[in-house]
Amino acid sequence: MLERQREGIARAKADGKYRGRVPITMRKATEVIKLKAEGLEAEEIANRLKISRASVFRVLKKTA
């Protein structure tokens, strides 16, 4: 059973269909940048988007 599962995963990866989900923070990156441009602090951004402060800083660092 595991062998067939590995074969299926390998086939899906070869077809480019096995990527996993996009982290939630990266899906909200544009909103983080927009709120920061409006002058909000990291803590307020995190509260509004229901993500951690560290995630806010990570997005801002990645886009800087």
C-alpha cells in the first residue's frame, strides 16, 4: 500500500500537482502591506488579520 502511495505522489509531483497549501500569512501579504502603508502598527495589523506579530514582521521583511 505504501509503495503505491509513493508512486502516486511521485507521479503527482512530476505533473506539478503536488505542492501543498500556501501558508496563510503569504495569502494575506498584500493586506499586511496595505495596512502598514496606512500607518498601523504591527500589533494592530496582526489583530485585524488574526495572524501573529512575527508573521507581520516576516511579511514586511520579505517585501522590503
